[in-house]
Amino acid sequence: MSHGAPVCSSKIRLGASCAGYSRGENPCYNGACQGGRCVAAGPVVSTMAPVPAVTAAPVVIAPQETCFNENQCCATWAARGECTRNTGYMTEWCKASCGHCHPQYRLADGSYCSLFIF
């Protein structure tokens, strides 16, 4: 029972004997030991303050960018007049640099783009 080294034990069902527990243990399942028998416990009263509800900030999803160049040299080629000279390719692959749409980002080229020639 409750004398000697502590051991794991099952809880005692309501109405069964709980005699022999004398060191403040609570051996009864959903109850308390009174008069040597497990009896149902009264309702549990919470002494904790209520936790305020937390409202999460709404998730804002940025619109997906749809205006871009398919080649990093598009801005350089557009500056050389390729949007009008090579309309088919530039309209398909360099929409942002040729002004077919307006990107939300700054158009920039790599430094080696001046080496490419149409």
C-alpha cells in the first residue's frame, strides 16, 4: 500500500476499499478516500484566471508577380531597340522590358549582357 518505497499502482474504483493509504495519497479514480472507501468527488472548482482569447492577425498574401523577363539581358536588348526590331522574340520573352506589363520590381541586368548580340 503506501508504506515503503513508492510503486506504481492502478487507481481504485468508486465504492472499493482504499484503507491503508495514510500519507495524503489519492488512490481513488474520480473520487476521494473517505472512511476507507472511494467515494465520488464533488465538482472541481478551478482557481485559475480565465485565459483571454487570442485573435490571430489575418494572413495577407501578396499578389503574385506576373510581369517579368524570361532572360536576364532583356533590359539591355530593349535599350538597344530590340523590342521593335525583334518583336516576336522580345514580346514573348521580354514582356517587362518592352513595356507589355509593369513589374513591381526594379529591372536590372547582369554585367555580361552587353556581350550578347542579336
